[in-house]
Amino acid sequence: MARNAAERPMEVGPSADGLRLRIRWADGHVSQWQPRRLRIECPCAGCVDELTGQRVLRPESVPADVSPLEITYVGRYALRFRWSDGHDTGIYPFAFLREICPCPRCRSRQGGSGAGDSSVT
């Protein structure tokens, strides 16, 4: 389950322009990612070494036009994406998605290391 109510998505879907994935959180914050960036951030064992935590997915192997074909909730704690490149094993916990929010406010808290490059707060 989400650690707190702020980590619970209220809306998940495409941005108004259809170019990004948008999540509106319970606390009103809005995160938006370019789909490819979110795919590259996949936390599954096939993309991140389970023992070392090192990313093994090569970003250049992810197509520029990758997009989510299906988004499903996993219990009350995560989202699972079925991607157009065939990948579907990644479970993205809500807390993880908040941690990698690419908006300027979140990036400043992360020391500028947010995933992606498009967001609205």
C-alpha cells in the first residue's frame, strides 16, 4: 500500500497533448513523463540487476516511439505497464514513481536527478 495518501494516484493516463504519461496524485501534484523515459526507468529484475542494483537495460535498446499499451493497478501500491516494445514485467510502486518525478520541484529535491524531462506541478 502507498506509504501515505500523497503517494496514491487519482488519475493515470495521457497528457492533454497525448505525448506524455500523466499522473495526478492525491495531494494534487501532477507528474508527467515521456513514455520512453519511464520505460527506461523500469525497476524490474530484467532491467536492474537484483544483486547490485545496477541498471542492465541499455537505453539505446528502447525504441524512441515506445508507448504504454495497457496500464493496470497492482494492488494498492503500484502500476504495471505493458509496453509497445513487448516488455510487461515492470511493477512501478507509487513511491518509486514519486521519487522519479521529473518536475522541477521534485528534481530540486532529488538533486536534479529526476527521470524524464517534461512535467507540470
